[in-house]
Amino acid sequence: MNENRENPKNRLARPGRLIVIAALVVIAWYGLIIMPTNYVVLQPGTAEAVKPMVQVKEGYSEEKGTLMLTTVRMTYANAISYVLALMDSNADILNKNQLFRSGESQSDYTKRQEFVMTNSQSNAIEAAYKKAGVPFHTEYEGIVVLQTLQGFPAEQALQAGDRILEVNGTAVHRTEALLDLLKTYHVGDRVSVTYLRGDKEKTARIALGDLSKSGQGNSSATNGGKQPAPHPGLGIAPADLVHVQADDPGKQVTVNAGDIGGPSAGLMFSLEIYNRLVPEDITKGYRIAGTGEIDPQGNVGVIGGIRHKIVAADREGAEIFFSPKDLVFDNSKYPPILNYSDAVDQARKIHSGMKVVPVKTMDDALNYLRNLPPKAP
């Protein structure tokens, strides 16, 4: 009787083959999914109603239409998502260096975006208060660390998001006060810095570095080609944390945008806040989306990712989209920053019926809405 018998050598080789296959699977899994790349993928995000994010103690709540901010979805690309993005007409691929500052980590970038959003909200509140005639005052609540500079001792003690409270026992609430105080010391001096990280107060002894060697100091000190004078500093990128306070507590505005970051929701926040402070409803029943930075005077600045925001707004049924006007520099050395032109082009490409409206100020948006007839039921 003939029987097919497995060669004992094959039986012994099988575990080795399984180990090799498993190793190849792990390597492929790591290379395609886990291993980071130096790229990010930008895609259409969301168009979200602003009203639930804004609270006014004694404001007007009627809103027949909807004011919506728009976002861009950003993901850090792995090999698979990079390839998929190449095939997606609504996706852009950027090198991280196009988003991150020099020496900035991913965590630093996130913290900076969080602060910029907070600052944008303060600007929007101030702009809306001015437009609605609400008396207010500003309070400086501290200095936020946006980034630590590489090679400075502060890099070992501070991190993005920390709030500086005191230096050598002297309270500092504004960047200007911090810089003036540090001028009284010398490069190499060690100072005691009290700061807030989350809800915990901490103190660190930090040696002052020479900012003139980092490009952060005062370059005017070169004096005819001489080396710049030493400029003592912590080696951080600071920013002031400002709170806008209504004189009438009933008109106090607070904004909670969740985990949305960046400055580009400023215009839509200012319109929503204004709508809650005045008796008339500026929406007139329309679904209104938009984007744009805003400053305390109500000027609207250009932003990035507007093509993605047009797609997001169209998906949510927006009828009107406020876009910052194109920014054209007087010096032809710099290329224009196209917002309105790109928005119109993208709306055409996706066959959207939205009306794209260019705005340079908050007044431009309000005047457009004032001239709109109320939407028919």
C-alpha cells in the first residue's frame, strides 16, 4: 500500500516559514499604516452652526436662518492615506514644513492652533461689541508660550501652552512687560519663572539666552556692521492672552468651539455674536457659511484651505458663503493670496448654487445681509 508521507525536513521548516511570513506582515503593516511620513493631507471638513457655540447671558436668541463656520480636515499621512489622497480631487498634500514653524513639533503646532482660536474668539467678541455699541474693556490674563526656541535653556523647562505668571516674583501679564523686565538682566543670569501648566502652578530656574543670535533680538543694534548687542531672553515665542469683558454683565459673551483650532472662524463668530446682541435677525432665514480671520477693528483677513471649505459648506446646504477678498500686494515680488477667486472657482467646479460674497470687513458682510430680502417660507 503506497502512502504519501510528508518529508520530516518539510515539517521542521514550516515554523520557520511562518515566522518569516509573520515578520513580513508586521513590516508591511508598520510601513503602510504606522510609519509616519513628512506629509499632511487636507480635505473638506465640516460646516457647523455657530449658535450653539456662543452664549450671551441676556442676548436675543431668535435666528430663523443659520450662521456656519467651516473647517478643513487635516490628517497626518501614512503611506496608504498618501496614495489615496493622490487619487482624491478634494484632497491636498502638504509637507509638514509648510505648516510647522522652524523647530516646531506636532504638539507645539496643536497648542498654537488652540491659542490662535482663543485669540480669534476674543477679536470676534471685541469687533461685535464695537459694532453693536456694547461698552467693554479688555483684561490681560497672562502670557502664553506658543513655542520654545531650539538651543535655549527654556526648551528644557517650558513647553507650548504654558502660561507665564511671574519672573523672580514680579507678576507679568503682557509680553511687553516681560520683555521690559528681562532687559534688566544679563545673558546667562538665572531667573525663577512661575508658570501654569494645565491647572498646576510650577516654578523653574531658567538661564537667559542671547536672542540676538537667534534672530529674535533687536537687529537694529548692529550699528554699522558690528555684532548685535546681547539681548537677554527666555527663548520662547510668547503671546498675550486677552479677555474681553462687557461693562454690563448681562451682555457678556463666551465662546466654546470644542476642539476646533485656528483663526479662520473669526468672521462667523463676530456675525453670530452681533446677531445675539441686536434685536433684528441678520440671517433672515438663510443658511450662511463663511470663513476669514478677524481683528478687533472688524477687518477680515485671508485664510488657507478655502476650496475645502466651499465643499464643506455646499454639503451642508449653505446658500451664501462669505469669503475674504483676494489679497494683492503692492510689491509684485509677492504673489497674491487668492481666497475669493479660488472660492468662486471651486463653487463652479462642484456645480454649487451658493452665492460667494467677497468681504474685506465685518461691515461688508452686514451690509450684504441688510440688503437681502427675507427668505420666503
